[in-house]
Amino acid sequence: MKKILSVFVFVLISFSSESFAKSNELIINFSKVNDVIYRGARLTSIEAVQYLKSLNIKSVINLQGGDLESDIGVIIPWAEPGERPEVIAQEKAASLSLGLGFVNIPLNSLEPITKAEDREIDDTLAFMNNKDNQPVFIHCEHGADRTGLLVALYRVKFEGANVESARAEWIAKGHNKLHRIFTGDLDEYYYAKVKQFMK
């Protein structure tokens, strides 16, 4: 019950912070990672997808859908609308209609990463680094936790970034203390995963 109450507080704060986004900002928490990787929050309109098209983005990676599998999954469709299958399908249709590739990799940010998800993460990192798919836009609901994890891993694996510097960027982009109350398993996974890169 305490965890569910905390989620409601988290959602209210998240929505409040999003309401302060500039009215002309099409994608919340949007930024350029490097010349071939962009990141942000959920695509909420056809105009957002058109904006990606204007940047010559070739592929959209959607990390949503997995939070429905968590032990608080019953409130997730309200807290994170983009987790719903029909919303993911709409985004896929919009992306494909404009000639963008679309990949959905559902990661559960509220539970420990499974072996199956670990394999999906490996495949996603390879997809991000494949020139045939670039430029890539990667996102989750807020563009903070799952997105930040993948970007941090990408930076360490392919750019040789310092482990703590990559995590600091992750935190700066929204993976803050409040988020980590719920998504702290991602941090444990991050440190275990980067050790594999060092072997």
C-alpha cells in the first residue's frame, strides 16, 4: 500500500513538472546524445513524429510496455499512458506512415531486469550502433529512467565513457532520487552490466 501511495505522489509530481514544458516543445526531455542518437520522452502527437522526420531520424526505439508487468501494474495505464498496447500501436503506425523504422522493446523499470530483458538490451545497443538504423530516437514515458539506462550503457560500451560520468548524465536527465525510489533496480543492473563490458 505504501508503494502504491508513493506512486501516486510520483505521478502527480511528474505531471506537474511536465506542465511547465514550453508550449511549443513537441517532445519532453528531448536532447541530442551525439550525431546519430537522440533521446526524449514519449511521442504524444503526429507533430512530434514529424519533427523527428525533419531531423532525418531513421528509427524510433520505444522502451515502453514492460511496466504493465510490475506488481503495481494495475495503476500503470493511468500513471504512464504510453505503456498501453494501443498507444504503442498508434506510435508505431504514425512512425511507419512517415517512413521511420519502429522497434518496441518493453522494459520493466519497476522490477529487476530479467535475463530476457538483458538479451533485449544487448540487441537494442547493437541496433543503436548499427549505421543502417541511424540516426535513432530512443524513448520511454519520461525519457529519464529506461532511456537513460540505454544511453548510459551506449556511452560506456561504444564511446568509452567513464561509468560514473555516464550515470551522472543519466541522473541529470531525470533519473533523480524520486524516480530511483521506484527504478533503483535499473542502477544495480547498470553497474553489473558495465562490468561485463570491461571483460
